[in-house]
Amino acid sequence: MAGPDPTPLRFADAGEVARWDELVEAAPGGGEIWQSREYAEVKRHQRYRPRYVVGDGFPATLVLEKRIPLLGRFWYSPAGPDVSTDADGSPMPAEEYVARGRRLAAFARSQGVFLLKVEPRILRSDDAFAVLARAGYSRAPHVLPNESTIVLDISGDEEDILRGFSSSTRTKIRKADKEGFDVRRVEASDENCRLMYELLSGTAEDKFELRPYDYFREFWQGFQRAGRGQLVLGYDMGAGDGAGAGAARAGEGGTLVAGMFATALGRTSGYKDGASAKSRLPTGAMYRMQLELIRWGKEQGATRHDLIGTPPSDRLDDPAHRLHGVGQYKLRLSKDVTDYVGALDLPLRPFAVRLWDAVFERLARRWTLTTRGDVFY
């Protein structure tokens, strides 16, 4: 005989919202940075309203809400709901997720939601997609950059971590230090954010879509203010005898050639953004930068480091993939790629969803591009 229906979900109260990150970190795998309160606040830049969902036996789940004229509410749960089952971040199978997703869908319907977009970290497979399709989910274009990714084990000491890299990568890191490449952890001031964005713009060019400067500044400053982010800039000191780094600490100087931003939540740190001025980049500079992110992450208590985004495991050698270049860089740190199912759409009011797909989504993209220069609605 079936047991009683679980208690309906609800919105978090003020006290729960105030300690939201703690609730997210309480997940078996330590939580996702995309489910944090800091990320929720950044998304206000795109006119989303954060909604914090809780319930008995249900993980704390951030959903981002937009009201769509004539259609109702649209909900998107970035990297959620959480499906981790242990401290290693192992995910539950798709069959077990379906019941959890049903609870969230029922609550969404009660709030007038016509389309629920979720992003549970279920491992990609034909069987998983078949299970999800039977439950009403369909695959949607990617939203977060780490639909496929590499997660490094950084639980050991630095020597253990370095042994996980290729021998050529270790050599390049040592050469960067020897040549006087200076890595600086800096405040996410307006000036430093602008420097980082200029590097990022040069790296992006026509290779990938880039959000406006204000979005990145809010992200970098908000996360660093909360102690969950760190901006790192790299300078070429032009020294070949290894004295450059010490000189930089005394008198700064040097030529800015690289920048990265790291995040941390629970047991996971992440390589959120990275850019370089390739024409002047010293040998091994970007690997030395990544090592600094890992060091910072370990200081925050992280035991895993997410490189945040590679081509899927079956397209690693495809030069046509938009992440091919960064993927080749990350594969020199590890070749262990994890593929997730990615973003999934669950229609709750099919007629409204058909209108959204045919007309409204296209208009939303055009509106944000015209009014805010943002390619994402």
C-alpha cells in the first residue's frame, strides 16, 4: 500500500533565506554554487526574482522566476534540484529523481507556473534521457557552462594534486615561476573588474557569447564580498632569473596578461572565468593561474575543483565545438570528463508552452539584446 503523500513544498521563511547557503551546503555533495544566494542576487540583473523552495525531505532549491505577459510564470532551477547522494557528489539515477521532480512540479503549478526548467546533475545516458522523457521532460539548450566538465580531486596535498597533472603541465608551471610570472589575488574593485573584463572580451571575440560588463562586475564583487569568490590577475614581469615575482610584491608593475575568477561553496571550488592576452602570455602562465585558484579553494575547505565547462566526452577532439580551445587546456589537467543531462523543460501548461516556444522566447531574447546588450533573457 502506498504511503501518505509527502508534505507540500513551500517558500523559505526570512530566517531560512538569511542562512540559505548553509541549507544548500547541507546537501550530501555539499551543494552547487549556482544554487547559492549570491548567484540568485546576480540573476536579478536579468530581471529574475529569486524564489527559495524548501520542504520536508526535499533539498533547499533555488528557482529563478520571471512573469511572462499572457502566459504566467516561468521557473528555472540552475543546477537543481540537488540530486547528490554522498560526499563525493555522486548523483541519484534518473528514476529516483522523477519523484523529486514531481513534487517541485506540483508546487510550481500551484504558483501559476507554465514552464519549469530544471538542471539536475544526473549523469548523461540514453537510459536517463528515456526515463526523463517518459516523465514529460524534454532536452533544452544549455544554460550553465558546465553541462560537461572536469572535476579535480584536490583533497590531498599540493604534491598529490600536481601529480595528477601531465608532466609537461608541471614543467610549464615551474617555468612560469622561473620566468617571473607574478600571480596576484586582488580585490574585485571596479578597476580590477574592468581589467578582467577587457581580457575576457579579447578572449571571447567571436568564439562565445559574452554578457555585459555590469553582469560580470556584480557577479565578481558579490561573490568576493560574501567570501565565496576570488579574483586573480597575472602579470608578466619580464624577468628570466626568477626574481620577478619578488620584485612585483615590492613594487607591483609588470604587464597584465591573464585573469581568472574562482568560486567556492561547500566542498567544491570552481574555475568560473578565465582570460588571457595570448600574444604576451608566458609559458605555463594559465596553468600557474589555475594552481592559484586550487590553492585558494583548498583554503576555503574545498576537496573538489570544478573546471566548469568542456566539450562532451564524445566531442573532445572536435575543433568545431565552441569549447574546443578551453577544453584542450583543461584536458592537460585531467582527461576525466563528466557529462550531465543538462537543462530540461517540463511543460506544466502545454498550450502556453507552445506559444512560448513559437513566439515569446524569441521576443524575450530580442528584447534583452536590444535594451541591455545581453544575449540571454
